[in-house]
Amino acid sequence: MNLTRAEAFPSPSGRSYPRPSGAGRCCSPEWRRRRERAEAGQEAEVLGGGEAAHRSRGGRVHPARGHRSVAAPRGHLQLPLVSRFLGTVQENKTIHSVMEEKSFWQRNQSDKAQNQIAREAKKFGLDKKALNIAYNTCKDLDAFDPALTDYLEPPEEDLAYAIEKKVLLCLPLNDHDQVISMLRDKVRQIDRADIVDSFVASLSAGRPDWRSPLSSYAYHLHHPAHDAREEALGHKRNYECQICGLRRNRDSGQVAVVEDVLIRLRGGGIHHSSPGYALADLIWSQDGEKIKPREADWRILSKIFSAIRALPETAQLRELNESLSGLVKGNKFDRQGMLEALGYCGILTARSRPIVCNTWFRPHEDLPSHFYKKEWRYPTCWWTGEEGLNEEAIAFWFPEVSLM
């Protein structure tokens, strides 16, 4: 089928997809409605004068972000991107209404959001109002995309309440030397047996927050004292230390640690290498209740090591994760977080690469080329069945398992 440029229908990515030529190509009612709206200039009502003028010259504007693209080839029907996905210009107005600025306590008002916050507060033993304050600050579950929620400074009385309930912290994250000094002191003060017990207890309890401190502790066990060697990140006077990765804003004072508590409830993810997160994580761990694992928890850990030892030399990370299915409470991401903690401890590692808990370096650039392996943290990302387990590291971190 031969098509002219004008007979190709544009996609949001700018590519052109064919539509049937001939008399029937414009007979679709939906297609006619789109053409009529474009010709009637309804985009001008939604986007305003500047964007409408830009569109009249052939450019495209993203309805939510105001991004402009180059003009499309002649003959392409110009429509708002959301309209192409959802079929009506009215959706643009809906998106804009959803993105309207809310006051602090207008966030997370729906029953669905309140029920989720209540469940998490009960599961993790936190004060519901204090956790609600944390959510209102940086994550609106009622938003079109909660992950893109803007940071909103909590009122002073609410911040004080959340700090009193030990849900939030205030740390001098703008002072590089003070943060590193506090982190090194906290690592020395921590009782390793306490965070190991917490980690083991998390296996059956389904508590990622109990598992997180071991990763923070092992990663920063040999964090060196150093002078900041910072480079600007390009906006709002934000800087990053090229030695430790600490990011700070030179214009801010004491910083309320808010988002980190929500990250910690999910196990810490990729944030254990961050000095700011690790410091907050270890403070929360030291100030919290001491967790004692049951005998069944130690047996679970022993079974985990046995399952890993039974893997063939050809095993990759996918087989490693699947081998623990049914042993660790949670989904595959919970299992991955647990395995990455064992990597930080030097139990799951590659013999050809340094062990994180034995030295200090930033391994963020030493990642495999395969996209799936890049989703894992160093050094676990380099593990294969041929590497097996580091039995000496198991005896160091989990001596009880060696005696079973």
C-alpha cells in the first residue's frame, strides 16, 4: 500500500503510522471528532495564548509539562499529546485540575490514601498522624502520579510532632564534614549483633525496615574521613561530593529527613550508599526497639544459604532470586533487597572484585553491561553460580548459622 506523507497518522513519539487510504480513511467518527476539534482551535482554550501561538506555527506542546517540539511534517494533524492517548481534549483539563497546588493537609485525603497510611502505621509500629505528615510532605497518594509529588514544607508544629514520635529527623545534611563525622561515629557505636538480629528477624516478619540497617552498616563500615570534593549539579546551588556521593544545598540549614523514612519502610532500595540515608537509617535503628529473631528465623537463613549452595555454576541472578521463593516473606524485590544486603556483607560477591565491607570505594561505575544485572547493586550484580558463597563472611556475620 503506497502512502503519501499526509496519509500517515502521527504518534506521540513523532513516528508516522499508516492509515488506510481512500474514501474510508476519514470516516471514523473518533477521527472526525479529533479533526473538528483541531480545526475549531479548542487547544487554545486549554493551553493559553503562548502555547496556542506556538501550535499555530506547527509545533506541539505537552499538555502537562509545556514541553515544545519541532513542527511536524505538513499534513500531520496537530493534537495535544494526552488527547492522542485518551481521545479527547477534555482530558487535558482533567490533568491540569489534578495538578493544581494543594495545601499541606489537602493531600492524602481520600479513604484509599488514609487506609494505606493506617495499614503502614500499624505494620511498622508508627504513629499514624506522624506518618501522615511524612506522606503529605513528599508523596500525595491521591495525585495523578504520586511519585512526582512536589516537596511541601511541613508546618512547624506538624514537623515537631513527627520528630517527637521518632518518625522524622532533623539532620545537618548541608554540612558535609559534620554528616561524615556523625556517620563514622554512629557506625562505631552500633552493636553489630543488634542489626544482625534485626536482619534475621525480618526474613519471616516481612519487615524491610528491619533489614535495611545491616546494609547501611556494612556499606559504610570503612567510610573514610575526607575533605569534600564537590561538583555543582547545575541548579539551586546543589553540590555532590565526588568521594562519598553526599548531596547538599549550601543555602539550607537543618534539613528534615522526610522521604528517607518512606524509603526505609521499603527496605532502602538503592539508597544505602548515600551517607545521608545511611546516617538516618542507623539512628532510627539505634533508637528503636531491639529485635530478637526466633529459632525459626535462623533456620530460614540456614535454608537460604543451602538453597544458594545448591545452585549450579551456570546460575545467574534470576535463578538466585527464584531459589529463595517461599523462604523470604515478600515479593521478588524483597528477595533482591535481602540478597543485596548479603552482597554488602561480602557473602555474595565476585572474587575478582573488592568487597564493600572490607574497604571503601564508590562502585557505581563498576556495573555489568547487561541491563538486567544493572538493576542489582554492587557487588551482587557480578555474582554467578560459580562464585558460590563466601563461607568466611558467613562465619563473621552469622556465627549462629555456622553452629547449626
